[in-house]
Amino acid sequence: VFPNEIEEVAAMHDNVVEAAAVGVPHEVSGEVVKLFVVRNDDSLTPEAVIAHCRSHLTGYKVPKQVVFKEDLPKTNVGKILRRELRD
């Protein structure tokens, strides 16, 4: 699973400013997708983000967890620091 693909689909939602996808450990499947989202509307729910992703991605690529953040950690050139999100 390529994080960029999931992030691009999430960003297509009108209320998503930016998103970052990371893999997190899971007891059964080994790893699942966790999506960090900066939203522009507080009424956006994790369920709405997951439903949006489900309509554009195959099942195993759909995020299982969605966490809202005020901003995402980035390098000086603007690249999202996924390692910091994973930790």
C-alpha cells in the first residue's frame, strides 16, 4: 500500500486540508492503515472520511483509524514526517 495514494484520495474530500497515512501494527493482519487528517470543518467525522476513502479505494487500502490534528509535522521543505506520526 502506497501512502501517497491514500492521502490523495482523502484530500479529495472537501473538508480535508491535508492527510498523512501510516501503517500501524495489528494483531490479526500484521499492519493496518492509520490516517492523520487536518480538517477545515469540525463537523467532519472519522466515519465520513472512512466512507469517502471506501468509495475510492479497494478494501485493504481503506484506513481503519482516523485521527484529526491541527497540523502535520513537516520538514523544512514541507515533506510530511510520517515517522513522527507513527511514534
